[in-house]
Amino acid sequence: MRSYAGIGSRETPEIITSLFEEIGAMLAIQGYTLRSGHAKGADQAFERGCDKVGGMKEIYLPWKRFEGSWSNLIVNDSRAFEIAEKFHPNWSRLSEGAKRLQARNSHQILGQELSDPVDFVICWTKNGMGKGGTGQALRLAGHYGIPIIDIGKVDKYEIGIIKNAVMEHIGGFFNTI
């Protein structure tokens, strides 16, 4: 199964979430399964795009009905928490809820059984700096050598330029898989 993680900041600008909806639809049409966490912003944008074309998705939730999602992929595997603890810089300071939010990133990157890494990550981070759950997912992806396409690192915010650059990069990436 080909899969990708479509993630990012809850503060993702609307112009980028529109782009992510298009990318989510395009990748679904190409047979990629979306892995995400239904957070507002980037996550939900990828999911909307995937849903528009009936694509496959795995939406991992920290608890039942997170942000209104009906996904049944609730984080319960103790190994997801162990992985999250290994990669989080301040694990002991997190509340139980925050730990569940971080543990879902283990599944977004490594799959339900935590043994099937995504092919790549597409995200938006503010100024190219992943924080919170996005930062956690990017640390995991980096550790596993998973390619990351971070739109937050693009220095021109004109949508046509971003869209063309992303589509060209993704198209070239697909040709290598």
C-alpha cells in the first residue's frame, strides 16, 4: 500500500489549505492512502480532498470523536506511546491528553501496526519550524529517513507558484517510487 502523511499546523493559511485539498484529491486518485489526525487546518484539508474523490484514509484520533471525527482508529497501543516518548523532548511534562495527541503521530507516520512507514510527508509549518504534533511527526519521519515536503519553507506565497512547485516536486518524487 502506498501512503503519505498529510499534516501541519492548525494555523495553516487558507491559501495553503486549499492547495492541500487539491493535493489530497490528486494523491487519492493516484492510489495513495492518506494518514492524518483530523486536527483543524492542514489535516482536515487533506482529508476533505481525499473524501471528495472517495480516497482511502487512515485517520488516527487521540480519543473518540476528536474534532467531530467518526474514525475508529483511536490511539490505544502502548507502543505508540513508547515511540512518542522516545522522540518528544519534554514527555514527562505533558498531560495525559497531550501524550495521546503525540502518540497518534506514531501511527500517522508508522501505520496502525507501527511497522509500515509512509512513503513521504506533506505538511505546512510556520516558517519551516514544526511545533507540537507536527514537529513530533517530523522528528519521527526524519529518524526513519522519510522524505518531507514542507510548504512552510517555500519563500513565495503566491498560490500559482507554490502549486506548480509542489506539483512538480511531487510528480518527480512519484517517478522515483
